Amino acid sequence: MIARLIAEVAKGPLLEHLAVTAGESLLGLLLGASLALPFGYLLARSDWLEKAVSPYLVAAQAIPTVALAPLIIIWFGFGLISKVLVASMVAFFPICMNMIAGMRRVGRNQYDLMRIFGASTWQIFAKLELPTALPVLLTGLRMGMAFSVIGAVVGEFASSDRGLGYLVNVSAGMMDTALMFVALITLAILGISFHLLFRLVEYLLRGRF
């Protein structure tokens, strides 16, 4: 297995497939987080809005990504955009829910104290809300990063001519179990690399807040 992995790396296409899936995953995470963070913040600050929207969020999460991926590809084509959208959809929910949970850790008395001292909305966010919510939020981002890889691979399963998901499909079609394990091991390496990268970012953020 290791020999096959080395051989595939030496040939070159494996690294290209890895780069494609990594790019789709990162873009999906960035898109999902850029939507989930402000949306989760709004829901956390408004009880009536959360009660109105939460059932739809839960219903959307209950729909399997495997079922949605072909529909996304029909709407947005077979290129990069559809894979990024699938990855962002999977990453959105845990990030949004953890943003809400993190914001709910801030007590009303803490808000009142900040306002007594004349803190602006930005100061309340930067000095109170973000530091308080950060531990829970980082957990959501870590989950979103892992799920974005899953979403990218699901998108590649549905339709793609490159990426590690495509490589798994090809190896399954050829009954090449060695190549399939190579693709799965590469996916595991990608997941570990993302995890280590996130731990570094988490360490830097905790140092600042």
C-alpha cells in the first residue's frame, strides 16, 4: 500500500487531485463561515428571529447532502462553484449553531456593565462578545473545516473529473482497491493537515483574546 502511494505521488496526478479537493474544501469553509458567522450573530441577538428561522435550519440540515449535491450541480454546473457550494452548505450549520451557543454565553449583566461604561457596539463585540464566544466558536469552525472536506468529496462523487472523490469513484469502477486506499489515506492526510493548521490558527487567536 505504501509502495502504491509513493508510486502515485511520483506520477503526479495524486497531488493534483489533492490540491483540487483541498482548494474546494477551503473555499467552501470560507464561504460557509462568512455566511454562518453574521447569521448566527443575528439569531443569537434576536430571540424571535431564532424561533422563526430555527425550524427551517433544522429541516435543511435533515436533508442529506448526497441528495442535494446533484441538484446543486444541475443548477450551477460541473465546475468549481458547485463543489464549493456543497462544501459550504455542509460547513454552514455547525458554525452557525456554535456561533449562537457562544453568543448565548454572554450574560445580560455583562452587556449592562459595558453600556454603563459607555462602550460602543464595536467595543462590546470586540471586548466582550467575541472573547466570550471564541472557545465555542472555534469548536464550530473546527467541525466546519472537517465537514467542508466531506462536502467537497460528496460534490466530486456526484460529478467531477478531478479531486480525491473522483479518484475514489474511478478506483471503485476499476475494482482497484489499492488505489482506493491510496485516495482514502490521502484524504486522511488532508484532514490531519487541516486540523494542524487550524490548531495553529486557534493558538494565535487565543493569544490575542
